[in-house]
Amino acid sequence: MHIVQLANFYGDRSGGLRTALDELGRRYAAAGHRRTLIVPGDVDEIIHDHAGCVVRVRSPLVPGLGGYRAIARRAEVDRLIERDPPDVIELSDKSTLVACGRRARRLGIPVVLISHERLDAVWDAATDRRVPSGAIERYNRRLAASVDAIVCASRFAAAEFGPATARPIHHIPLGVDSDLFRPVPTASSRPTPRPLEIVSAVRLTADKQPGILVETSRELSRRRVDHKLTILGHGPMRDELEQRSAGLPVAFAGFVADRNELALTMACADLGIAPGPAETFGLAALEMMACGTPVVVPAAGALPEVVGNGGVVAPRTPVAFADALVLMSADLAPMGARARSHAATFTWRRTADDLMSLYTMLAVRSGRGERQAARSNL
């Protein structure tokens, strides 16, 4: 089967979206499928990696998103799809590429939307302006009608579409690489007493509301809790956050491209914070938990669904977050073990297998699966 992954906002400094596409692509290839990834780039180029073909389409930067690009040349994407038609399109976008999905369906190619963000929640988190009543609901209704199926990683993500959507919604959680993100034996080499090591991996943009990290550190300092907070990530809010954290034990490490380094940093921390109020899953939280690092998450979005007993769900205030961190610090070893055990139940293999089963069913229904089987037998 030929699977085309189609996405915007994928780049060298992408977070969860890139992780998901790359992990799934590797597993599609390992299962014997052909994968083509079409994403924006600063130049037109085609490269081949261990997961298949990556096509970058020269695209403009989107203002205010910290370096992310979105494909504007939809005709180029249509040409790529028509030149080498896939058996299914995995659409990880709700913006400029939706029209490409509609065109592909007119050619008889099934399109599956992976809902990586919830538009109403992102809007509320990123702006004080109110979206016109019903506008997002109407957009989502049209969006749902333009694809063959919708995949959501959480109940929170699925709730955006409501009960009246024209397409079935499949609940398929994402996964974590538990071999890469794993605990490390560091406790015996650490000095005692020592600061409480706290880590957060988050894009520094308005929709993630990372300011609560600085204010939580301020609250811990007010209580005289010896700690160090390391923030992993980049974005347009970094300068503002650095100014706000002056005099606090907060370090901005920037975006960590090396996944091994990222995993080690998470594993060496005592506790983690996942601050985003609009997450539709929360890969960073799951990766910290896989490292044996329990997390505090807000009582908003999908994070309460994901963390289970691997962390603490708290009201999204600096006082409540500080309370949760102090509570967890008194029970680090057992909480770390529970976090690791819970995270291990989320595997990329299961995610990929569930998606491939859905794609095979849609391809057979459309007739493309039968044609693929006939080609394979030639």
C-alpha cells in the first residue's frame, strides 16, 4: 500500500507533529508499505530516508508561529499526488491542504484526517478575541464532510466534531518510544541535599501559555523550595519569558533536536510540567513519564486522559502547580515507577497497526486496495 502523509507546520524544530509523522512513517515502511511525506520547506527538494520519500514544497513562513511554514502552492501538491497516486492520504492539517484532500477524493483516493489540534481550544488559548459564534463548528462540519474518516488521539480531540459529524471518528492514541525514553540510574550520583530538578518541553507560543512555568517557579521560590526549572523549546515568547524569569532558577535550553539528548534531559529530571491547556494528546508529557519522570498537568485538554497515575492533574494556576510539585517530590521513586509503567502502555506499533487497518479497509472499499493487490501479483 502507498501511503501519502500530508502536513503543514513540519520543520526542523517541530515537536509532536513531526514526532508522530516520523514514527508512523518508519513503521509503515517496516510493515512493507510505501510512504511518501509531503511537507513545507524553504526550498523544493526530494530526499529519501529509511522511511521512504520526503518531498519538501517551498513555502512561506507563517507569522507568529516561530518559524513554521504552510504550503501555499496547492497545485504543486495536486500534481505530486496525480503523478504518483497513493492508496490513501493521511492528512495532518486543517488549513491550506484540506483542498488537496478534497481534490484527491474526487480522484477516488481515500483521505483520513488526523486531528492533531482542536481549533476552538487553540483559539481560546492563543487569543482574547472571541471567535464568531458557530464559525468553528461550521468549519469542522465542512472539514469532516471532505474526508473519509477522522482519527482523534483523545476524547477531548473527538469532542470538537460533536455527535452530528458526517464521518466516523476513530479513537487511536499516539505512542512513545519506551526504548529511547527510559529512566537512567542517576540518583546515586546526585549530591544530597540538592535542588529539585524540574523540566518542561513546550513550544513557546501563546496557545501553549508557557508563562505559567515562570510563575510556578516564582511560587516555589516564594515558598523557599530549592529547585531548578529547565525549559526545552523555542518560540516567539522566549524573550518575554526570559525577562519575566529574571532572578528565578529558570534555564531556557532552547529546542533540542537530538532525541537522545532530549530523552536524557527528561530522565535526569525529578519532575516534569506539561503546561498546555489545549493539547489533543500530549506527547511531551508521555515522553517524560516514559523516562520515569512524573508530571503535573492542567485540568484542561486531553492531558488528564493521558497521564493516568503517572502524574497529578491540577487547576491551571501557579499555586496549584506548585502544590502538585511539592506533593510529588515527597514520593518520587514510586511515582516515577508508576509513570514509566503507565507510559509503556502507549506504543507506536499499536498506533501504526490501528491506522494501517483503517487505511486497508478504506483502500479496499474504494477499490484501490484491490488494484494494489493485483499490481503486487504481477
